[in-house]
Amino acid sequence: MIISKTPFRVSFFGGGTDFPVWYKKKEGLIISSSIDKYCYILLRTLPPFFSFKYRLRYFQTELQKNIIQIKHPVIKEVLKNFNKKKNGLEICHFADVPALSGLGASSAFTISIINAIYSYNNKKITKNEIAKKAIYLEQKILKEYVGSQDQIATAFGGFNFISFKKKKFFVNKVKIDTNILNEFQNKLVLIHTNSSRKADNIEKKKMQSLEKNTNYYYKLLEIAHEAKNVFLSNSSKIPFEIARLLNETWVVKKKLDKSVSNSTVDNLYEFGMRNGAIAGKLLGAGSGGFFLFLSKSLQEKKRLINSFKRNMHVNFKFENSGTRIIYNKKDYYDF
């Protein structure tokens, strides 16, 4: 039995510049951190007593006799491309937060199952290799309209600058005083919008209009570089400078496509800004999921959380581990 554990992430700056159609010609820069909310994949050899060969449990349950019949696209392609054993398999998915929420859940799932299947096949694989395989699977095999930041952020873990140049990516840990980082982290608030969205549909619209929105993507890149310099300054004023840039990012992000925001999201942002927040932005593609707020102080953070009585608040911390195998033990029916 194998259990893999992969963190979700919050993305602060640069979203959109991590799409290959953009960074292969220009450059991309993402500032993000993995958080202590996780995706788990349990994978084990299925005992040979059933009429089916694959028992899959995610938000649905599948009992299938062969890989071709599997409906879940990621599980199907991972087994086709990376599993060398012929045993029957049981695969179960668990998560700390729901999918379609803007926290990189889809890529965390892909990363988790790739890590688990390699471990099951007794093959070593680095986090860099896992991220590359996940990017290839999602973008080339499944033809999804997704960027490249989530696969890297959830595979590597940590608070990082992720830069893209042509076909390569580079991950550099944000070197910042621990006290300053903790102060920044402790002022962040995650509020659910009470709605979810299909990111692929929104990102497709953005990519189709990329040429006419080139200036907006350059602006997002410019803001990301400015934010990088702010974090590198190690100044006690980091939260306030970052607040200004987060608000600028949200203004620009909404211009990429009308589906990025809506009246519910706009009202939530305005409500948060009136009740203790000094900055905010919607995470992920847009339209729904989690809204990230930055408060002025811990007292204002408490007021902000208390004001959202009808919305779920998720408490979180940054984490540094990235994807990992937390349980690996041979079962009786393993061959």
C-alpha cells in the first residue's frame, strides 16, 4: 500500500504568465506558496477476488475491468503511461479542501498519483521530474487549458519564485526573515466564495484572447517582478507594499476576461475591504473558489473573519515539504 501526500497552494503574483503560449516567447514569473492543506492518494494492489480489476474512489466510484474503461482522465492516463505492473489496483482520493477552488487541487491530484504510481513500481523520481511529467500529461496528453505553475508549486512545496524562460522553469526559495514571513502569513485570510468553477473553460477564453490582452499580461509580469523585489528587500513594510500590488493584480486580472469575476465576487471583495482587509484577490482562474485577503493587523484579521458569517473561512499555514510518500508497505497480494 502506498499513500502519497501533496499540498495545495496559494498564488500571489504572475498568474497567466505561466502558460506555455506566453512564456515560450516572453517570460513568466510566479510567486506562490504551498499550504498545509493536502491531497492524498491511497494506492494498493486489489485482492484477486473480484470481477473487476480497478476500483477507483474519488467523487465517484468506478469498478472497471481494464484501463480503457476508466472514466477519470488523469487516473486513466497515469496508469497507461507510467504503471508497468499488471496487478489490479485500488485507488482512493481524499482532500482537505474541495476541488474547483483555486488552490491548485487538480494538479495536486495529478502530482500525487504520479508520485504514488512511481513508488508502487519501485522507481525513484525527483520532484522536478514529477512536475515535468504532470505538465506534459495535463497540457499535451489531456489537452487541458492549464498553466505550469500548479504542478511545480505542489510538487516542490515552499514559498517560491517560479520563473519560466522558453521551455524551462526555475524554482528559487524566497529568502526572507522568518519573523517577517510569519507576520505576512499570519495576516492572510482564505474565504470561500460559496461557488466553484471549471478553470479549464475560463482559461480557454483567456488564451483565445491573449493577443489582444498582451499589455495586461506584461503588466502582470511587471507587478510580479516588483513584488519579487519587495520580498527580497526583507523590509518590515512588506505586508503593506504587497497589499498594494495584490490589489493592482486583481484589477488587471479582471480585465483578462469578463468571466474572471462576477457581481458575487466583486461584492465579496468590497465587503472584505470594508471589514478589515487592505488587499484581496481571487485565487485560480476566476469566477469562484477561494478569495485571498490580506489584513492590516491580527485584530483586523479577526474582525474580517467574523464578518464573513455566511462564508467558509479556512485557516492555513505555509508549508515546505511538497509532494511526498508518507506510507509505503508491501501488501500480501503485492507481486
